[in-house]
Amino acid sequence: MYLEQIKTILTDTLSLGDAGRDLTADSPLLGALPELDSMAVISLIAALEEHFDIAIDDDDISASTFSTLGSLAAFVEAKRGA
């Protein structure tokens, strides 16, 4: 459920265009997408907070959270359930 929404937010935030449609749950993000730099991570977090009405603390953020699209979706799902 969250995966497709997050894929859309990620694609829009990073301006991935057509390349964003090819992302799957196993698609690596951090280190694999040159567009996902530190400033883009901040923009992405803000977009996720706004879209899903969640608060993401600095302590919540780790490289493993942004490892794959699936790990990011699982993180958002856990935040929504909290």
C-alpha cells in the first residue's frame, strides 16, 4: 500500500521521471541513485512527513532506512502504526 505512494513521492521529489516507474521494493536507493544526496534526503523526509502526516526525528534516520524502496516503505508503515 505504502510502496506505490512512496515511489511516487520519491520520483517527484528527485525528478526521476520515467526511471522512477522502474523502481521496485528491492531497488537500492542510498548510494545507487545519484539524485539522492543529503539535501534530497531532507526534501524526501519533509515530503513523507507531509504526505503521511508523520513526524520523523533525526534519531529515526539511518542508512538502512534508505537502503531500498522496500525498507523506506517499511519505515513509513511502522511510523504510521506508531
